[in-house]
Amino acid sequence: FDFLASSLQRFTEKEGNDFNLSQPVKRELAFTFSFPVKQTSISSGVLIKWTKGFAISEMAGEDIAECLQGALNKRG
């Protein structure tokens, strides 16, 4: 998730604030995760298992939305 957060940071730094949003409006972000997840709320879900050749065993059972949010928070 650090890679995703880093990529988003580079994108927003490159694009700047040319969206003409009045302050303090924040940009919204949607997140699609194409692996089996048990959705526990509108904004959280636990990874059941990896598919498509991925095998990161320590991630199974983790809340993937929380992991992404943590990576985003580290970058401000």
C-alpha cells in the first residue's frame, strides 16, 4: 500500500490544486480491490486470501482499507 500512497502523492504534487475547489474541500478517492474480501463496513474489509498469483501471507486477515489509509497518513 506504500506504493499506492507514494504514487498518489506524486500525482497530486504534479497536478497541484487546479480543480478550483474552495477550501477546505478535500478530494475524494475511490478504492477498488480485486481480491476476495469480507466487507465489514462501507469503508473496511478483511482480505480473505490472495489470488492471481499473489502470495503475501502476512496480509491475509488484515483490513485492506486500514492498510491503505495508514500508508496515505504516513505521507500527509
